[in-house]
Amino acid sequence: MFLGVINVPSVITFLGLILAVVGSILALNQNLPGAMVCLMFAGLCDFFDGMVARKMNLSEKEQAFGMHLDSIVDMASFGVAPIVIAVGFGLGGNFFDMALLVAFSCCAAMRLAYFNVYGLEESGKVSFYTGLPVTFAALIIPLVAMVYFYVSADMFKNIMRGCYFLIAVLFVLKIPVPKPKGIFYLIFPLSAIGVSAFYLIQ
């Protein structure tokens, strides 16, 4: 028998990892649209695997396995894959870029470790995260990268440097971010579909 737990939530989690890895490979092959689409749908997988898990009657071991798997995959998909994608569109060729990308990855790891220990916080009836969840990078980066088609290469790189810096700071900044619920489960998929359509028609 093989190691691990195979159920619907873990399959969704692994699908997100596969998409992030494929997106990284596409970026290294200079396919920016494909990379952005893969990153967004990796984010959608992470967005929905937990929701599916909560609706299932999972054992304690299955729940624990899913939580650890989700965190590991999040680091790969939203802490490492965006770095590979950044290199694919031209960053990383100097010390400043390398320092920025290393800082981005470290901040993602810090954010994930903090959440693993402290989890969600409560304020009245509102649940919120502390710091920007790493999954949000899967939507923010493709949204900002849309300028690729309208600005010069140097300008694009500078915009993306600013984007990665801001996201890294938001990962570890002690700010409350309300937990998405309700209509957001419709807004995020529709946004991903809309932005994907933009990239695919370029």
C-alpha cells in the first residue's frame, strides 16, 4: 500500500499543486498567459478544498492529514511557484531581485507557520486571518501582471517588483483580513474565469 490519504479534498489539494507546478514550467518556457491561468486555478483549488472537507464526515486522522497537506502544498504553490514564475518573466537577474524573491518566499512560510499555530481569530461574529492569506497571491499576481500587454518590458518588471514586495509585506503585517464567505465563493471563481479569458485571448 502507498502512504497518504486519498479522498476528495486531498485530490483537490493535489490538483492545485499540479497546476502550480505546470504554471511554473510554462513560465520558464515564456508562456506567461498559461502560467497566470494555472496559478489562478491553483488558488481556486486551495479555496475550495477546505470547504469540501468541512462538508464531509472525515476522521480525525484524515482531518489532520488534510491540514498538513494543505499547508505544504500552499507553500509550494504560493510561496515557491510565484518565484519560479517571476524568474520566467525576467526577474531574478540581480542581487535586488534575488533578495526580493527570497523575502517573498520567507514571508509566505512565516504566514503559513503563524496560521498553523494560531489559526483564525474571532471578533464578535466575524472570523478573520492575521496577515494576508498566501492563497490571495494567486489572484493578485495575475491581476497585476495583466499590464504585461500594455507597458514596456522594463516597466513591467518594475511593476511586478512592487507587486511582490507589497504581497510579501501583507503576508506578515499584523492586519485583520476577514475570512471569505458567502458571495466571495462566487466572486473569486468568476474573477478567475474572467482574468483567464483575458489571458487566453491575448
